[in-house]
Amino acid sequence: MSSLSLKHIYKVYNKDVLAVNDFSMEIKNNEFIVFVGPSGCGKSTTLRMIAGLEEITAGELRIDDVVVNDFEPKDRNIAMVFQNYALYPHMTVYENMAFSLRTQKMSNEQIYEKVTKAAEILGITEYLDRKPKQLSGGQRQRVALGRAIVRSPKVFLLDEPLSNLDAKLRTQMRMEISRLHETLQTTFIYVTHDQVEAMTMGTRIVVMKDGYIKQIDSPINLYKHPNNMFVASFIGTPQMNFFDCLINKQKQLVNLTLCSAQTISMDYKLINKVPLKYMDQSISVVFGIRPDDIRIKSNIYVKDDMWVPLKAIILQTEILGNETIVYGNLKLTNPDNKDSIIIFKTTPDVLLKRGYIVDIEISLEKFHLFDKETERVICN
Ligand code: ADP
């Protein structure tokens, strides 16, 4: 159980690589924090600074209100689990898990108690006498977790622990790590580049890009209320559709023209928080809508003013079995235009051929508007 405070943390490598830029956040007891972002965005560096494996260039790191910037890793009461497991190949599973306790001069009885309890939690009791090479990838990762658990650390740090496992095992281990977090009631910080892993495991997610924090929020808020276009596109698959948009306000009605091709109209009150400077058609904005918030027009829906019509020319479909992903274009006469591609989903019984023009509807409750220059949200 532990809280962490990171205040204006920077990491500069070799005097000129700015890997982490003004990272600040407060982490409460027992949170499951996930750092997510594309490769090279500074996730591992931040984690390694918390672990004490990397010096902090500037800023302050506190664990339970004690500044630990200058503490050795062993004095921070933190355990780290790596992607490559880092097990000792010549030792049994039991000895791998006991190793750090032996260096603390703990008695054999105490070690036995801790190792067998951790093995039980992780379901690896029957493998305690085996060597790592006699284990599968998933079992090895459990041993690596066990080695961390026996130390009863205040904070667990996990650096892409599942990326060496196949897709099925990854899903299973994802659930096991979430359960482990519930069982241990300890603060977890987990690094991944996989947004699905982040969304399913984190109580709060830190989305990073180029060394900067782009947003810190709960999974559902990141999905529903992204602060900027990077977060909007990084979270969710297929990714959010973005269209160039001109807004024209006429009294209580606003018209939004997407990709200079098609116009939707709505009541001004739906976007009355958007500054008026965006509404005289002199500045274009970016209109964002997720594939899930678009549907093919159908007679079975009760008429609903919160869905407005558009048309799309079909380019391609991907039949996944449970659903079909549809690629279309809003420019009906110029379907090769890359900036007006629209992606949406439909049920598998709907068959769409390339070149068909379909009536679709988008939800006025779910769209987003972004400033084109800053890429920041102006309406969520
Ligand atoms: P991530 O974990 O998000 O993939 P990293 O934290 O590993 O990213 O790296 C962030 C940036 O710092 C990258 O540009 C990377 O090349 C750079 N970097 C990481 N480690 C070092 C190092 N030891 N020396 C110099 N640059 C490094």
C-alpha cells in the first residue's frame, strides 16, 4: 500500500535526448495506473526512474511522502517485473522466488511460507522444483510475478510483462494480473503500448506521446471525452474518423460541412460551448466521430432527431463474423480522396458492394470537435 507523487519530472539522456518532459501526477494507494503510448514516448524511462534504475534529471519523486530521488532501488521497497522475465536459468522456480529473501537474510521457515503462499496465489505450486527452461512463457511470467510478490513491495512496476506471450495467453494473463491487483491491494504501475491492455486493466491511464503526458483519465473518460486528437485516435479500434469541417451558425441552427462534401444540421445548443470564432466559416475545425457512433439508415429505427443523415460510397468491407467493418467515402464523386474516408460498423447480415451509395446516420450525442492547429478538443 503506497502513494506516489511525481512533480515536474524530466529525463534528459546524453544532454540532448529529452525522453520525459514535465511529468506530474499523484498516484493514490492501491491504484492500477497504466502508462500507454507508442514506442519511444517515454513510458519505460518514467517507470525506471520510479524504480531507481534511471537517474531523475529534474523534478521530485515521493513515495509515501518521502522524497526518494536519491534512494537506491533496493531502498525504495518497489518490485519490478520485466518483459523478458529475467529469471536465473540455473535455479529452480522455488530458488528464483526465494533469492531476494535470502539476500535479506530471512529465515528458511519465513522464506518457505512466503514462497509457497505466492506460488498458491499464482497457481504454480506444482512447478516449484522445475528450472525456468522447463516452463512455458506464461508460467515463466507467473514466476517473475511471484518473485515480486514474495517481497511484499509497496509498489509493483510492470514493464510490458505480456508482450512475449501469444494473444490467447495475453488475454488470460491480463485477467490474472487484474485479479492479483485485487488480491494484493497494492499500487500497480503498468507499462504497455497496447491500448486494449491499458483500457481493460487500468483504473487510470496515462497516455503519453514524445515524452509528454497527453491525458490522464479513467478508461471510459479517455474513450468518451478525449482532450485532444492524439488520445482520440490512440484509444479505440477502428480509430475515430476525422473530417475537415466548416461551421456556419444561422441563429439557432448550425450547419457543419464535412470535407467540403456534405452538410449536417443541428440545434445550436448542442455546440453552444464552442467559441463563436469557429462558427463564421473562416476557420476550419476537425470533426471526430467513432465508427461505433455511425449506423446504416434503417426503417427499424424509430425516428430520432439525435441521428442525422449522411451518404457514403462503399470502398471495401471486412467481414469479421460478429460484425463487418465498412470503409466508405463521403466524397461520392471522388471516392479515392483519402481525407474523406469514413469507417463504420454494421451487422454481418448487411451485404455492401464496392461502389454502392448508402444512407448512413451519425449520432449527435457522440461527436467531437477539435481545433485544427492545436489539435485540442473544443467540443466533447
Ligand atoms: P518507451 O518505453 O515509451 O518505448 P523509452 O522510455 O524507452 O520509450 O524511451 C524514450 C526515449 O528515450 C526514446 O527516444 C529513446 O530512444 C530514448 N532513450 C531511452 N533510453 C535511452 C538511453 N539509455 N540513452 C539514450 N536515449 C535513450
